[in-house]
Amino acid sequence: MTDNPPVTAAPATESDLRRLDDLLEDLYRGQERISQGDIYRRAVAAQMPAGLLTRIGGLPEGEYSVDEAADLLGGSIT
């Protein structure tokens, strides 16, 4: 049996980060905190790139403000 290196996500492109910002703006409209699971489900439904889905899936379970989510995921919303 061979040890395989861990799977890492490709760096997000500028276009990917714009899509992330758009998703977060839409998701947090009228909401203060949203769970990691809800963010992930919406990202899958929005057909976000695999690298971003990996980042979102890697967030610890819990609820995040838009600032926290953007900071942890590499978005620019503040």
C-alpha cells in the first residue's frame, strides 16, 4: 500500500473570489450568522469551483458572521 499525499485545493482565481463574494453577499442578506453546513450547501447549489468547496468544507462546524467567513475563505467582504 502506498501513502498518498493529502489532496490540496488549487489556489482560487480572482474570478473564483468574486463568485465567493457574490455568494456571501447573497447568503448573508438579512442574516447575521450562518452555519458552515448552510454555506457549503449553498456553495454546492451555486456550483462553486472545487477549490472553494474544499475550503468551505474544511471550515470547522459552527456559525460564522459574514466577516468571519470571508476572512477564513479568502473573500474580500467586510
